[in-house]
Amino acid sequence: MNNIPDIHPDFRILLERKEQELIDLFTDLRAFIFELYPDSNELLYHTHALTSVFSVSDKLSDAFCMIPIYTNHLNLGFNKGTLLEDTDKLLTGTGNLIRHIPVKNKTDYRNEKVQKLVLSAAQFAVNDMDKPSKAIRQTISKIKK
């Protein structure tokens, strides 16, 4: 886990209320995404779930994946999952755009198939972006205090 940004204090306060198993999974999954796409910007939200969104810019519309943490589980979500080529049939969900991979342990995402999907989603987001971003590797908290 080289050079992974620290978890933002706004997010950490809420994360620490979760079960340790979820905290550990989130921390490792977050590191996995930064390992694959180190220039990710991380947008943080707290709505129906505590969510870390990874974007190729500082905009939610340019996001490629996310980690929503619910009460007892978390997912690896793909913001434009229905538009991705999912040859390995990893993605589940019924929304118009968003698809996800349920995460129960590290083997659910630390594998070549998911790595390929995350990189594909990031490249799709870059290609779909309206204009190039100057934001690189920033953490932007949208959590209301």
C-alpha cells in the first residue's frame, strides 16, 4: 500500500462507527483502487450510505467507481456500470446506470477480473469527460457537519 492518501477526518469519524470488519474491508478496497489509479480524486459523501467516490476529476459526473458502506455490508460500485463491457459478468444491480460487486472479503475484488474492470471504468470516465481536469489526487469532502 504505497503512498495511499490518509482517510479524511470528516469521513474517518463516521467510518469509526462501523464494525471493524467493514472498516478493514473498506480500507483495503480503497487502497486497491488507489493502487490501480493513483491519480484518483476521492469525493466523500454521507447520505443513505457512507460513500467514497473515485473520480478522474473533481466532479461526481466523472466518477468511475465508489465504495458505499451500509450498516452491515459494502459494495464496489461502478457509476456507469451498464455502459461497461462486463465480459466476466461481475456486476449486479438493476439501476439505469449503476452496477456493483458485493464485497464480503478481499478475494471479491483483489483479483485480475476486478482489476481489469476498475481500469476499464477509469478509462471510460477519462474518455467520457467533458474537459480535462486539473484536479489530481485530491480528497474532497461533501460531508455536512
